[in-house]
Amino acid sequence: MTNDERNTNDETRRKSLPTKSLAGNTHQVFSSWLAGGGVKSGIVHGSSDEHGIAVAEDRVHVHDFHATILHQLGLDHEQLTFRYAGRDYRLTDVRGEVVRDILT
């Protein structure tokens, strides 16, 4: 592949991305599969846009995801707090919430 072909491919790829969704601070959409352990079976929680770039509904922050997993393991994520340099730290930061919609 020549440099001209590579540049053309890069330009084509950039033009095909929806620029409105990529404005500002962008975050990736992730998927996870959970089974057993008190998680409802056969449900889908949330969805992404048609390009899979942005969350369309029922956004779950990674801190909420971690809080939910810790909850299902029998741990209270708020009890895992430690203080360092005058700030409280924990895996779920200071704002993680258990996602109760997916639990039985």
C-alpha cells in the first residue's frame, strides 16, 4: 500500500465518523455479560447509538458497574474507602451506585 492510498483510506475513515457524537470529551461504550449471582436472566440493560459510539439510554458508569459487582460478591463498596492526601479513595471512587435494575 502506498502512502497516497493510506492517506486516502484515513481521510475516508475520518469522513465516515459522525462528528457530532465525537465533539468534546468522548468516552467508549462497553458491553459486559453477567450471569448468575443474583443477576436477572435474559435482560439487556441500556443501549448504544447506531454507530456504537455513544450511550443512547440507561448509562452505567464504570464506578457503578464495579459497585454492583462488589455488592454481588457480598462487599459494601463504601466500606472499602481509605484516606490518602486528604481525599477519600475507593475502587468505585466517591460516587459509585449499585445498579439495582439488573438484580433479582
